[in-house]
Amino acid sequence: MTTVTMERTPAVSAPAEVPAARSIDLEFSTAEEVHAGLEEAVAELIEVAAQEASCGILVTRLHPGRYTVALDESVPFGETYEAIAA
């Protein structure tokens, strides 16, 4: 089972527009799900990052099976960094 929670920034323009996700929380129950799930989340945020062209992507392992994939201004545009939360 995979649980995905997407955090969205508040809309500041017309209500018809849905703001792009800036952070995606992921939880996996098996190791086989991790690779595909992280690749899909990174691909989604690459599209958002390309529109803004101001930051890269940070993938953080919070604990086994739990990750956050987020746009991060400390990561250069066009790059993806990995981190492990202490």
C-alpha cells in the first residue's frame, strides 16, 4: 500500500487555477514501491520547477518507507539532491 499526501500552496489567482504541488509526502510499505514512487514524484516536481526556474528538488528520507520530495531553494535549478533526516 502506498500513501501519498500532497501539500499545495494557496491559490492567489483565479479560483479555476489549481496551484502546482511544491511538496509531496510519500509512504511505502515495501522496498519495491520506493523506486517507482520516488521517480514519479520527482518527475511531477520537475515540471513545476521548470516553470519557476528558481530551485531544484530535495528528496528527504524521514524514516524507512517515509519520504518527502519538495522544491527547495537551497538546491540549484536543474538538480535533485537527496538527504536523510536525522
